[in-house]
Amino acid sequence: MKLFKKMSQLLLAFTLLVVMIPPSISIAADAPVNLGTAEDFAILAGQTITNTGTTTINGNVGIAPGSSFTQGPAIINGTVHLNDAIAIQAKQDLTSAFNDAAERSPMITIPSELGGSTLKPGNYVSASGKFELTGTLTLDAEGDSNAIFVFKTASTLITATSSQIKVINGADKSQVFWNVGSSATLGITSHFEGTILAMESITLTTGATINGSLLARNGSVTLDSNTINTVTLPLISIEKTADKSELNEGPDTVTYSYEVSNLGSSNLVDVIVTDDKISDVTYESGDTNADEILQPSEVWTYMGSMTIDETTTNTATVSAKANDVDVVDTDEFTVTVLAVVEPIVTPEPEVTTEPEVTTEPAVTVEPEPEVTTEPEVTTEPEETVAPEQEVIVEPEPTVTPEPDVTVGGKLPQTSTPLYLYLTGGLGFTLLGLLGLKFNNKI
């Protein structure tokens, strides 16, 4: 009996203990944040929307209760609603969606710096009350296409220049939500994924892009040469990288790779990839079905190369079609050359002014043939010619009467004719006789 009583007491105590233990919490997969009619808007603001530069907006644009929209050169593939019934309803749905995201639980507390992280599906809150992104944040759905990512910050969301968010393994940007307690700013040429629900304002700096929506409850949205793609439209993305981002000196060959992704839910056809400085960009892999259709689950890779001898930035462009809707995306990459090889030391153009040196033949312009008018020198023979030879005709020996001394009977052996000797002798004889006669008279 005592044993039975003790067992009854133990059983009662165990029962009370079991009743007092709370049941374990079974958390079903989170549903996406319900945007209501705000889902159709790429941009929704409370006060104003101001754009500078060529911006592409794929989706509707709305303002309420404000109505000031400075469109500038923006291209809008959607409808603009300025404080009309549709914009007013969308603003009400935005308020509900903002509260839905803020009240998600349980929350996983993480550091404010998101760069360099890979996160699984879940609800995340900033430990410091703000989120910052430098580098790359990767969102991994682990193969679950219904995976939900919710990020909550009490104050700001700020991304650095060229930062980016990547979604992998089935993650869908339409299932990524950012609940921002004040304002959000996306850095220059940064890339963002998901829907931003900000209490105040949203600013996109030059070249920033987003696959998602910009929804500002009370403030304004400011744009500058941006691309905003809502997830309800066909979307395409190209990401360009290179095997070298920096060269000590050029020239050198740089090989670029281009990853083309279908960010929407529609199949894409007529995919074309070009580069403004490379004429030969070739497809490598990714079309798993070999059907030339870029499906949402596929990533196609292209390759191209060029020789670089100075710092070069070139831009890749991908275009495609979905249900007769054209989609386009661009990405650029800069390769820096630290030391420029002698292209800068190009005094060679001056050396190529050697035409001046080649004019020296003109100095040797053969006027020397004219100088060789040595005929003047050859005239000297004319001065030394015959006059002197005429003088050399020494007739004096023929005048000399020395042959007379040989009056011994023999005539001199000369070539003078004999009659000359005879007449000469007679002449002298007569002169002698005349001389004697003259002397006698005296």
C-alpha cells in the first residue's frame, strides 16, 4: 500500500513536470513578405523622385502623397502614378509590408559588415543597428527555391563602391527583403539584390544597380544613371571578370570571362554578348539543354581576350528577348597598368623626322659635274702649243758662217744645198774686192 502510494505520488509529480514543460517550437518555413499592390512598383516614394543621367527603370513608378517626379533622361518600362488612387493604395500596402518584415522572428543577430559572408535562408538583424556592405555578400538558398531572406536594421543600410550581392543555389531575389529603419544608400557601381523597404529615403549613386524594388515610405528616392529591375519582368545579368586586374607593365594579354544569368522567371532567347574593345567574344559553356534558351537556372559563360599596354576599361553588354520584351545588361572591368612601357617615351616621332637628314643628298646635288668644267685647265695646252715650237725652229745655225772657216777645200757635211755655199762664197769675195778698192782710193 505504501509502495502504491509512493508510486502514485511519483507519477503525479512526473505528470505535473510534463505539463509545466512548454512544447517545443516548430517553425515552419517563412512566407515571403506580402507587398500587396506595391509588388508592381520598381520605385515608390512618399515625397519626390529625382533622376540624373540615363537611368533604366523596369517597372512602375509611384509617389504618394507627394507628386514631384524629375524624370530627366530616364527610360521607364512601366507606368507612372503620381498621387493617384493606385499610388495611394500601393503606399498603404508598403506600410503593411514594412511592419511584416520588422516583426519577423526569431531573428539571428549578425555583425553590421556583410561583406565576405555567405548566409543561409533566415531572418537577420544587425547587432549595431546598421548594415554595411564592402565586397561581396553571397545568399545561398541551398537548393530551396522558396527560401526567404529578411534583413532588419534599426537605422541605415550603406553599400560601398563596387560592392555586390550574389544569389546562388536557387535563391530568388524576389524573396530577399531589407527592412531599413531610416535611409539606404547604394554606392557607386554597386549591385544589389532584393526589395528595400525604407522608413525614410533611398539614394542610388552613379552607376548603382538593383534587381528588386526601391520602396521609401516617407521620404524621397534619388537616382543617378542607374538600372532598377523589378522581379516581375524578364531580367538578365552579365558579370565580367579578368585573369589579371593589374599589370606591372604592358603590353600583356588579358583574358576576360563573362557570366550571363537569367534573373527573371521567363526563358530568354537570342542571347548576344559583346565587348566594346574585343571583337571576338565566344560562348564556352552553360547551356545544359543545348537548346539555345537561357533558362532561369542556367548561367552561360563566354570568353574573350585582348592585348593591353595601358590602363583600360572596357564594357560588356548582353541582350536577349523574352516574350518579345528586350532585356539588356552591362558590366565593365578595368585593368590597371602600373608602369607604362615606352609608348609614353615616344620621342620616336621626332626621330621619324629623319626626312631632314635624308635631304643631305640634296647638298651633294651633283652640281659638281659643273665644277668639273676642267676644260679651262685643259686650255693650258693651247698656251704651250705651237708658239714655243715655232721659236724652237733655230734657223741661226744656218746663218752662222762658221762653215767658211773650213775653206780648206772640203765642204762641211751639212744638209744645206751646195748652191747656197757657192753663192755665199761669191758674195764674200765681191765684198772683199770692193773693200780693197775702196781702201786704195783713200
